[in-house]
Amino acid sequence: MSAAAAVFRRELLLAARRPAEWAQPLVFYAIVALLFPLGIEAHDPALKVFAPAVVWVGALLAALLGVERIFRGDLDDGTLEQLLLADAPAPLLVAAKLAAHWLITALPLVVAAPVLGIALGLEPLAVKVLTLSLLLGTPTLMFTGGFAAALTVGAQRAGILLPILVLPLMTPAVIFGGGAVRAAAAGLPFDAPLYFLGALTALTVTLLPFAAAGALRNAIE
């Protein structure tokens, strides 16, 4: 656990030295969500219908921005080899690294969600469900993206491969997240999609660090 805590602290320190990198997804997320209303008529009731999908797709695209760099720098400077040779279990260290990436990249998106939801005309209950769905679903996006980054860390032009690998795996989180908000906005029960999001997060956080560690070992060898 001390090794995992050291990896977690290292990622936070590196992010503090490069504020532009972790601020970029948040700015992109806000631009995508706030520019969408400009493409439709003012006070169009359809905006409330499309708002959950807009916010969730914006979160997905923002999550993809920094995915390629998760392990690339560690591979270039030799840190990745040290992580895999450490006495601590490699999946635990990978999970700590991805958790730090979620804290840096995805948590600001969750914090900004209520502001964007209100700006898109969502009701208070729908805004709360939107925030909760992003809190439950963004770890799935981050860990799935981290797994894809591990698969392509040694590949040339990984930026082209990543969307092809990641988007099908991230689609269920977007479907359930947007569905929960739409159900809340329509006054329908919204717990089932949130339960599915929680189950997806539990599975990805538990299993994907092992798969990512195996992919990283293959890249080193």
C-alpha cells in the first residue's frame, strides 16, 4: 500500500507541475456542453431532452484527451519498468496511477456537471442525478481508457487506435448515465441505471488493473 500511495502522490505532483494538461479536458468539456445550445432555437424544449447525452458525450470525449499520455511518459523515461519490477503487485500500482488520473481529470468534470446541467435547463432533480451518474460512471471511463492506453503504449500512432478500442467499451456507461438523467427529468424511476453504472465501475476498477498490468508487461518484453 505504501508503494501505491507513492505512485498516487507522484502522479499528483506531476500534474501540479503541468496544470495546462489537466485543465485541458475541463475546458474542452465546458466548450462542448455550452456550444451545443447555440445550434438550436432559443428556449427549444428539445434542449432538456438532449442535455444528458450532451453532457455525457462531452465527458467521454474529455476523458479521451489525456488517455494516450497515461503510460507513454513512463515508458519513455524508464519509470514503467521500475513499476513492473517493484515488489508491490503491478495491478495495485496501475490502479493507483489510474485513480490519480481520475482525480486529476474526471473529478473536475463531476464538479462542473451541476453548473452545466443548470445552464442546459435541467431541473434540480435531474441535475443531482446527472452529478451522481458522472461520479459513478467516470471511473469506468478512466479505467477503460487506461486499459486501452496500456494495450497501445508501445504502438506507433496510438492516438488513432485508442478511440477504436475505447469507444465500444465506454458506450454502456454513456447509455446508462444518460438514461438515468432522462428518467429523472421525466419523473420516472432512475435507480436501475445508477445500479448498472455502479456495477460497471466495480467490475472495471477490480478487473481492468490486472488486464492493464498484463498489457504493460507485454509492451516491456
